Amino acid sequence: MGAVVTLDEAKAWLGEATAYADPQISAIVEGAVAAVERAIGSSIAATEVADEYHDGDGRLVLYLGRMPAISVSTVTIDGTQVNDCVLEESFRLYRAACFPYGRRNVVVTYMAGYNPVPDDLKLAVLMLVKFYAGSQLTARSMWFEGGGGVGQEHEWPNQVKMIVGTYRMPSVV
């Protein structure tokens, strides 16, 4: 859908008025969004998850791969579209007729993420952008080491950890 944090918002947060550092700030924003999404186990901004394949196992519920699910567009079982599935608790589909046994026989397209993005989650991304931008290690780790180092969650500011912790998605096995 839309950007979690725009370049202008990040620049305002950082107190940067010129366009000189735009490419670097954009890269930091992308890295911060990706890090938060990894930490919460979900997309932040609402995005379409197209053609997610599942194995039918004869049960009444099917657990979606991305959370929170906002809406389900299509469910296809063995090549036939069905309209009798209900989204429950933003992470699973319920079907009274069950999901029949089969390998990759259930295909789901749905929207997952937040729309609108919660203000506190956006704030966590902005705080992480400022943290990354203020770190001497950012340039070295982002550009030369493939993003490790300073980006590790245990090194984040406590406020970011607290906000992100409230959005962690449950593990579904």
C-alpha cells in the first residue's frame, strides 16, 4: 500500500534539510523497516500476499503465513475457487467443509499488514532510523558487511524493543 515512513518524514526526524544524503537515508529507512518486520514476523504496511500455497490436511483451519491478515481475496482448492472460508483472529482460515488432503492443493491470496500503520509502530521505525543514522557502525555494516552488526535487535534502543515487542506475531506450528 503506502510507505511505512517516507523520506521526508525520516529527514524531518533526523533534522536533515538538504537532499545530499537522500540515498543513504532511504537505505537506512528500508533497513529499519525490514528489521522491524523481521522482528515482529509480519509486514508493517498492508501488502498483498499472492498465491500462498498450503497443504490440505483434512482439518477445519488453515494457518496463513503472514499476519495480521486483513482480508482474503481468493481461496482455491484443487483448482476450484471456494467462497466458504472465514478469516479468524487475523491469522487463520476456517472452513466447515475442511481443507481436503493434498500437496500444495490450497492456494490463498490475501492482504496482510496494517492499514493504517499504527502510530507507535511508525515511531519505532523512526527511532530505529535515528539510531542507525547516528551510529558510526551503520555505514560499515550496511554497505560492506551485508547489514549485520549494528542492526541486531538486542542492540536497539529500549523504547524500540518495547514497541516492537507488543506487535510480535505468535508462532504457528
